[in-house]
Amino acid sequence: MNFKIEVQNNVLLVHVLAERLDTHSAPELKGIFTFEQKKGLNKMLLNLEKTKFCDSSGLSAILVGNRLCKDTNGIFGITNIQPMVQKMIEIAQLSSVLNIYSTMDDALKGFE
């Protein structure tokens, strides 16, 4: 299993347990976002604390979560981004599109 899911104060917390968010794990993440959004959750936080690598498939999955939340007037955020993943987000020029938080606590405050 690549992800741990929990709900806290109506916020879906998705913890990536894999070191790589790539073509092998991204489809599962997209599925999680879609399934949970259909259940009515439109506040999602992705914890990338353990993720050291992210390719275009991983970025695509992140953008799916972001779009699903925005389409339903919700909020999507990412926290605990590792340096190499941060670099990919910057190269793809997604820093201005995504809500990025340094810690889980900061993110949850932003979701209130």
C-alpha cells in the first residue's frame, strides 16, 4: 500500500508512504482523490514527507486533486515537500498554482 488515508475535521489527509510518486503509484492517488471527492470531501491535504522523487505522472495526480477540490469550492494543499519534489514543482511552474505548506499544522490552520 502506497498511501495512508484519514479524515480529520472534514479534511482528507493523504500520506504518501512511498519514496516515489511516479507511474506506478500516481494512478492509485488519482483514484483516491476521485473516490473521496465523490463522497463529498473537497478539502484535501497531501503529505509528501516520505516522498523523495516525483515525475510528471505524480505531478499529474497532484493536479487532479487540486482541480477536484477547486471545482467544488474546496481547498487542496501539499505539505512536507522534500527538496527534489519541490524542485520538480518549481520546474513545472506549479508553485503559484498549488497551496504549499511547510508543516501539517500550518496546513490544517489554512484549512479552517
